[in-house]
Amino acid sequence: MIGSTLLQGRDRYERVVEGWVDNSHEDAFTHTVRVHDDSFGVELSAVCTPSPGYEVREARARALTDRMDRAAASRLAELRGARMVAGFARRLTVLAGAGAGSSFFVDAGIEVARLARQVAKLPREATAAMATGGPRACWDLDTTGWIDLPDSCFTYSQAGRALLEAREVTTPMVADLYSPPPGASRVFVRKRVLRLVRTGPRLHCFHSMHDNVHGFDIHYEIEVESGRIAAADSITSRLPYQGLCTEPQGKIASLRGETVDAGLRKRIQALVGGPAGCAQLYDLTSDLLKLLTV
């Protein structure tokens, strides 16, 4: 039977994640994330170097609600010197501990790492080609600005690049994402909302994400008794490369019929992620699965 401890005594739960990026330093950004629901709330602000370093220079966390483990907030300062690469989530988990609401600090740290993949510090002259080069110029800037993009999803695979040359593609990318003005605030702004709704024998799982270049609203309908995913669909109102990122979105349908069990979070990497899939679709689905109990 599938369920969630977050639905004890109620049939609806909602969590909100808000994040933004300030160009606060000559060679670093400040990423700020707030995660909250009706019981817990946290804020994490971290000064981090861009790609390829992804190093945390300074971190400050605070509890926004009285029920939080406030000692965990002070421990997050020990992120200083950590790199937001493989192993970063484990470091967050150790520092956050097992106190009340500690997982919110972990989620905030993971979102900081995701925000770091959305902004770069390229020389301003490097963005000049955007005026005439269109989406292809932006694609080239992406693979220059972020070292870990190649083969992270379909868009940045060789197949994606070939399709970029073969069809009409549009992009909402702007120069300030690659080379923001000194001191600019809220260069990149994101809001995510996760929602669980129990309706009789079905559990509905929703996750929306809207920011400067993404607009995702995904929905999974799960049979409570069997744990089987009966419906999986999404609306993508904005994509970094419309006509290219569009290609792997249909992969969400591959989750229909899958059983929500302990291994599903690993299986979805092959189903919706990887070089043939969509990294955002994978993250949004994975985050929902973390809210469920099998």
C-alpha cells in the first residue's frame, strides 16, 4: 500500500520551495532557498563559485518556524569548503542530523546546488553572438558555461545537437544568465510547489516548477492499494529550448504501469532521465517520490 506520513490525519499536503540567485561577488553568486509547509520552514543562503568549481564559500541557515531543530541551522555553516558535486547530498544529511524538520535543510541545500547550474560568469563579450546566433549560440554558451551539461539530458547530447540543426527551436535565454551585471539581484528566480492529494483509492501527486526558463506542471495518479501508477502526464509551458527540450517530455508516459516501490527512484533514471531524457523531469519526479512511503 502506498501512502505518505505527511498525510496522517488529512487528505492534502503542500510544500513550497522558493529560490533565487544574486550576483553578489565578482567571482561567486549568492543562492538563497526557502522551503516551507504548514509545520516547518527553513532558509539557506550560500555564497558559491560557479562552474566548474561549485564550491561553497559561506553558508548561513535559519529556522523559520519554532518546531525546527535550530541546532541543525548552525551546523550548516560547516558546508564551507564543500563542493556541490557527487557526495554533497550526503554531507548535507550528516550536517542536518535527524532532528525535527532536518530534511528541509537537506532539500534547501540540494536546491542551492541546482540553482548553481542555472547561472554562469562568462565574459560579457561572450554573449555577443546571441544577437544573431539564436538558440545555437545559447546552446554553445551553455556547454561552455556549465562543465557538467554534456550528456546530462537529451538537449545536451549529440542527438540533441543534431536536432538543433534540423528543426525550428526557440529559447527564452538572455545574456544576464550567462554574464549578469555586477551586483544584480534575483538574476534567476524559481518557485516549486509539491502537492499530495488523497481521493479515495487514489493518491494524486503534483509538482510544478516555474522560473526564468522552465515551466513544468507534472501529475501522477497512483492506486493506493497496489502502488501502481495509473496516470502520468505533464504540461510544459516554458522550456530552455522549445522544439528540442520538447523531445523527451513524452517519456513521462513510460511511468504508467510502474509500481511505486523502493527501487523506483533508481529506475526512473533510465525511464525519464539520462542522455535520452530530461534532467528536470527526473528531478521533479524524484522529489515527489521522496514524499511517499511504500
